[in-house]
Amino acid sequence: MGKALAYLLAAIGAVVVVGWVLHAIIGPLFYLALVVLAVVGGVYLYGKAKKSLAPGTRTQRRIEAAQKTYRMRNR
């Protein structure tokens, strides 16, 4: 009975140590992956916004027309 208890405690201790080591290694990698995803998402959204305001797009023409109207009204 004493040997079985020792092996059980050794197995539990090994699982705890391996879990701690994996957490120490994978934890920072998880946060690094989140940061990379946030940066890539920001670059993607910036590109979409910039493209939607490019010269010749409907949005850009509306902005220019509104600016022209505003300037004419406030002379």
C-alpha cells in the first residue's frame, strides 16, 4: 500500500510540474499570439478605411462635396 501511495503522489507531482512548465512556456506565447492578431487586425482595418476614402470613391466624392458646400456657406 505504501508503494502505491508513493507512486500516486509521484504521478500527481509530475502532472503538476509538467503543467506548471507548460503554462510558463505557452502562457507568454498565447499573449504574443493575441498581440499579433490585434496588430494584424488593426492593419487590415486601416487598409480598408484608407481604401474606402481613396480618390474617386463615392465616399471621397461625398466628403469633397460636403467640404465645398461648407466653404460656400461660410464665406
